[in-house]
Amino acid sequence: MSTSNPPFRVIVVGAGVTGLVASHCLQKAGIEHIVLEKRNHVAPPEGASIAMYPHGARILHQIGCLEAIKAACVPCDRWLVRQSNGKEIMDNGFFRHLEDNHGSGLLLLERREFLQILYDHLPDKTPIRTGCGVKSIKHTTSGVEVTLNNDQIEIGDMVMGCDGVYSLTRSIMWEYANKTTPGLITAREKTTMKTAWKSLLGVAPMVPELGERNMTVVSNDGYSFLALSQPDRVYFFFIFRVDKPFTWPKRVAYTDQDAEALAESVADHPISDSMVFGELWKKRLRGSLVNLEEGVLDHWHAGRIVLVGDSAHKVCTQISRKAAHGIF
Ligand SMILES: Cc1cc2nc3c(=O)[nH]c(=O)nc-3n(C[C@H](O)[C@H](O)[C@H](O)COP(=O)(O)OP(=O)(O)OC[C@H]3O[C@@H](n4cnc5c(N)ncnc54)[C@H](O)[C@@H]3O)c2cc1C
């Protein structure tokens, strides 16, 4: 009779950007794991673009995805800044300098395309299980027990919480931490994730006014417009302050009507010398209104649970901060 122990097993919660990259890394290291994703698809048609700076490109190279990512997009070229009346006040080759100095420019593609490439390039896809929402996690004497929404139980040695900014894994980790070390996770830390900004975001067909591979920024008091273009499309973000900033556990969702009303309120704002935002919004292929949370936790692990990605640290675009301070 064999007396060998089962292999060390990691249970990853969430198959977003971090969860899929975790699977690549665990596969390279030969560590047994599963990735549980509540959505039915790894690459849902949600969100707008994801942009990768050189340090991200380095990781993508190490996991064998960089060539496919590069083939799917055109590196950005110029960075334009415009006043609130649309008049250009800066035009430079920032992204070319980035490539010259760091070996890779800004790689820009739609989030769902990015996720699909990460998935397609996994050496083994069997660890990824979609339609598997996690509802509870329990420490046992020798490991962890993870219960799915359908009451199925997965047993492992540790949990990696890659489940985003509203992480359930994080809430469970906090409870465990405060039970084993009372007072470790303070109310201050629990309210670290703040929402002070929201963004209308979307994808539209390419418009000549925003170029084929440019980043355009237009700012004024309390808002900032950002567009990143590719030869066939433009990703856009119209960033606003929320009326009243709030923190976890409060969560606010927006409807299509909310997005429409906000877009209407800035429809006449110039985004170039010859175009207003309303024209771009009208042409959109997809668009929605989302919150932009930001915060960095002090504690990223407790017991057999570790947090990775947005569940532990989420940074908001610097563009909105700069707009708030009137830098542009
Ligand atoms: C729908 C969506 C659209 C986004 N759009 C953009 C964008 O346009 N531009 C941009 O810069 N960033 C966007 N982001 C955020 C961006 O993906 C993250 O900031 C960043 O890539 C870090 O990724 P992450 O894997 O830590 O978290 P996320 O990308 O948020 O992934 C978390 C994953 O965990 C899953 N999950 C959550 N709870 C559970 C649970 N209980 N059980 C199982 N699975 C669970 C979610 O379905 C999701 O797939 C978006 C995120 C989401 C979820």
C-alpha cells in the first residue's frame, strides 16, 4: 500500500488577469492547482482596454504570451494633451521613447482579447473551471476546504484569492486573521479600498480625430477624458469624481440609463479640435459606467490564504489624480 502524500495543491479563486497568469506560473513550476471562475467565460465582453508597460511585458515574455500579445495590437506612438476647449498643448513621442529606453512600448488591447490570449496559451487548460463561483473557504487541520455555489467541495493546501476588488476571499481571510490574532485587521484597513472616481468607458470604431495609435488626454476641473487608439478602434474613458466618495463594504452599481445621462451631460465637451464627446459616445460599440476603486492593503495573507492582484492592491489611473490637481 502506498503511503505517499497527495501533491501540494493550490486553489486559485478567480480567472481574471491575475488568476490566469497564476495558472501559467504554477504550471511552469509544476504545482498542482485549479482556478475557479464564477463567470461562464474566461473572456467576457466586458470592460474596455488593458495596457501593458515594459515591466508587464517582461512577465508576459516569461510565460510565453508576449509574441501573441504583440501580434494582436499596434504599439502606441504619440501622447497628446489638450485643453478643455480641445486645443492641443502637448504632442510628444512618449511611447517611442518608452520602447527605446525599456525595450517595449505600451501594448494596448481589449481586455477580453488579452484574457483570451492568456487562456489560449496555457500549456494545460484543464485547471481552469468556469461557472464555479466560490461561496466559502474553511481552514481544516491539514489544509483548506473551498465550497462552490453548487455545494461541491474542493480540498487543497492553500487558497490564492485572485477574485478582484470585491474579493470574497479577502473577507474570509480577514475573519480568519481576526479570529486567530484578534484586532490584526483593523476597521481602518478594511476601509482602505476607496472609490473617489467613476468612469464612462467603452470601445468605438477608429475615428481620425483621435489618430491610429495615440493617447489623448483632455482635462478640466473634476473630470478627465482619456482615449487610446488603434488602427481599427478607440478605447475611451471619461473619468469623473463621484459625488460622495465611499469605501468597502459599500458598493454602487450603475445602470445603462445612468451611463446615458452622464454621457449626455458632457456630450458637448471637446475631445479634439473638431470633435465633441457626444459624437464618440454615439458611435460606441460598447459602453458602461463603472467605479474606479483604489487602495493598498497592509496584510496580504493569513493562515493558508494569500491575496493577489486587485484583491490586495488596486491603483486608479494617475490621469484622474492629475486632473484633480490641475496638472494638465
Ligand atoms: C468585468 C471586468 C472588466 C474590467 N475592465 C477593465 C478595463 O476596461 N480596463 C482596465 O484597466 N481594467 C479593467 N478591469 C480591472 C482589471 O482587470 C484589473 O484591475 C486587473 O487586471 C487585476 O486583475 P485581477 O485578476 O486581480 O482582478 P479582475 O480582473 O477583477 O478578476 C477577478 C476575477 O475573479 C472572479 N471572481 C470574483 N469573485 C469570485 C468568486 N467568488 N468565485 C469565483 N470567481 C470570482 C471575477 O469574475 C473575475 O473574473 C476589469 C475587471 C473586470 C472584472
